[in-house]
Amino acid sequence: MRAYKKSLMRAAPKSANPQKIAVVIPAYKVARQLEAVLTAIPDFVDAIYVVDDCCPEDSGAVAERLKPQDPRITLIRHAENQGVGGAMLSGYQRALDDGCHIIVKIDGDGQMNPELLKDFVLPIVRGEADYTKGNRFHTLDFLSIMPRRRLLGNLILSFMTKMSSGYWSVFDPTNGYTCISSAALRLIPFDKMSRRYFFESDMLFRLNIVRAVVADVPMDALYADEQSSLRVRHNIIPFFKGHCRNFYKRIVYNYFLRNFSVASLQLLMGMTLLFFGLIFGLYHWADSSYTGVPATSGTVMIAALSILVGIQMLLGFVNYDVANQPDKPLSQMESGE
């Protein structure tokens, strides 16, 4: 694996310094699976941060037991449970403080194959992306393996995340197998990040605000005897509110505060015409029903034309928004390429 680390360095830009690669593992109720995950981390990884998020199973004890055999392991303990987001932020901060350049997130439940680490790291080393994330939807074969409830939830959340984050080409937003460059991570406001299950979706929104390039990495999911702490019924409302909030913030910031373009006009005029047409049409429809006098053809045309033109302008805005995804990695912008 050390040979692979050398190949990673050769893949990096000529002027780049050696990249220090770290792995952060949030540990909560994964005492049975954590040892297998830690022992499978490839040798080219320089540091491993295990964050025991006040785990009732004391998952951190597994990391402490393995540390003599693997000095790369650093254990971080939380006195109170902070959620997967809080655990990751602690690990991220420690990795940044230790000078790590590329930081991978792997869950401790054994669902993520550590052998795929190189696939997540390489696009960042090459300067092609700032953030990579797993995508279990790259092939239809996995559909028969993935639990139906998770499948349906991922399909719904994927569409909501596309709208709130602006990354229309990415899929499987709740996938926790991710990798990020320190250049992008330092621009993320940790104090504003979601600390619970909305963490991965919120991260995509924050990355769009700083114009980071995100890339999907095809992967297969492994489902064994682990139990997910995520409860769809309990989290659907918070997820919906979070996506609505992030969508509003992204649109206002990207199209009205940081920039004002033709797309901004399309959004304003499209919404105005659509709502005017709906309200005008409903009012005259109600009035016609109450009085029994049919609305004039001119009244119908005003309402219909306003709605049609409004929808057309909104579609133009969506088309612009889809094409407006970040395409130049932050590392290239910093180097002036």
C-alpha cells in the first residue's frame, strides 16, 4: 500500500506538496464492527481519528485496544452525544489541526469498504474535485440488496438535496462515505453545520456556497447485522425543513446577494406571473361560480397566459441553475490555474 501512496503523489500536480491523508470514523453503537473496519484501513492512510460519541457500548475501547498495533489511531471522546455531525466536526477539526490535506469519512458499522478509499482520494489528489461522495445507485444490481425503506427514502431525499444544494448531478445524498480537501473544509463554518443526521445534506449546501466541486464515486453497499440509528418517520419533518431552509438561503445568496443575472430576473418575473395568474384566475372562477356569470374570454386568457409564461420562465431559471454547478476546484483557484 505504501507503493500506492507513491502513485497518489505522482498523480498530484507537480507543484503540490506531499498530501497527508486521514480517515475520520464516527463511532456510536459499532463496538462489534469497529475492529474489522480499523484493521482494513489501507497503509497509505497517515492518520485515523475515531470519535466515540458517548457510545453506550464504549466503542472507543476498541480503538484504544488496537492503538498499540496501529499508532495511526487517535481516539477522541465526547462526554455527551453530539450526533454524527458533531462527531465528524470534532474529527475534522483535529485532522486540520494536525495538518492533514485530505480527510475521508468512513462509518464504523462495516457498510463501507475501506478498499475503495483510493477511489475517493484520487480525484482530490489530481485536483479534479474538492469533495467526493459515494453513490450506491450507479448500478441496478444493488436495488435487490438495499432495504426497500432505505431505497424509497434515498430517492426522495436525493431530489430534495439536488434542489437545496444546487448539485443536480449528484445522487445518494445521505451516503456517509465521503472525502474532502482541507482547502474546502477550512471554508465551511463549523458552528453553523447541522450536527445530526442532516449533516451530509447540509455539507453539500455549504460546499455549493463556497463553490466547491463535488464528484460521485460508484460504490456498493454492504448490509449485515448492523442497526441504523436513523428513523425515517422521526426525521422526515426535520429533513424537509432543513432542505427548504437551505434552498431559500442558496437562492437568495447565489442569485441576489453574490450575483444578479438573467436567471434572477427569470425567477422574480416567473414567480410573480405564476402567482398573479393563479390568484387572478381563482378569484374570477369563484366569482363566476357565485354569480353564475361566465368569465369573459379575455379574463381566462389573462390568467392562462400569466400561468404559462410564469412556468416557462421558472423552467428557464431551473435550466440555468442546473448548468450553474461549480466546475473549477478550489485548489486550482488558489494556485491561479
